[in-house]
Amino acid sequence: MTHFSLTRPGKANKVKSIALASCALWLTACAETPAVTPLSDFHQSVQSLCGQSFQGKVISQDAADESWRKEVLTLGPIKCVSDNMTSMALDVGADKSRVWSLEVMEQGQALEFKHAHTLKDGSPDPVTNYGGMASGDSTSTRVVFPVDQESIDNFRENGLDASVTNVWSFTLAPAETLTYELRRENREFIAVFDLSEPLLP
């Protein structure tokens, strides 16, 4: 018995092509969707604060930070540069020379933290763009950034050898506090920002 196809060959090929194209689009969409990871969760929590500013203070007691303890710190306005990047201006009293940035990379598997510094005339400070990549023991509420090699090289070039073992961290208590820390041997800097009362624009 002869069997006949109810679909013409040309039509079958067209249907097959459409199906393959649909699959390709679906796979592409999946590839572009960042994975949900502790690092991407942390960054998303920070981005929920975009457009707001917060007051903070230094609570550590290192003698080197006496001048900072006398100042009011202002974090923000926090800016969502993109879905993967956030910038946070840090004012120390009237000094507006510092900006922190966080950038999600590698589909949520990596989070980079950088400090940008400018001089009084607005030009880049020789010691700028330093920081590190989040370590494996980071969580969705606490991220830890050991100093990266680029920063180590920059510190050494500028006579800051004590900074080559820097470790920075952020600890987030949603709607309560954001705590920033810098630690190395014989050094402890801790600043706490109050997230419960955003500053008025």
C-alpha cells in the first residue's frame, strides 16, 4: 500500500525552518538571562536602593580615621548604570572625590568592586580604579573582595605597600543598614549607612 503525505514537501520544510528558528530564539533568550546567584542577589538588593541617598558614619577606632569620624558620610545618590552595574558616590563631609561601583559579570557568577578617586581639580587620582572580585565565601547579604592584581600593582607604584593585602566587604541588612569594611593586618575601617531613613532629594 502506498502512503501519501498530507503536507507538501515545500510546506514541510517551511514548518521545520520555523520550528528551528523558534528553538534558536529560545536558546538565545536563555543564554542571555543571568543566573540567580548569591552575588546577583546581593547586587539586585543594592539596585533596589537606586535613586536614594543615605547618611553614614565611621564606627571603627583606628587613629588613622580620626578625621573621617568627625565627618558625616553620604552614600549616593545610588545609580543603576545598567542591570549589571551600580555606582555609589561617597561624600566625606564636603569631599566629593570618591565613587564606588559594583558590576555583575559572568552571568552572575562574578561581582567586581572598584573605587574611583579624583583630585581637587576633577582629574583622576593616580590611585584610582582599585578593588577586587568577590571571593567564593560571599553570600547574598555579605560580599567580600580581596584586592586584585591590578590594584596591587597600582598601590606599589604609588608607594602604598601596606595596601597590597586589602580586603573590602559589604554587609547588607535590607531596610536597615549597609556596612562597609576595609581590613588588612593592623588596619580596620568600618562605616555604617542607615538605610531605614533615606535622605530627602
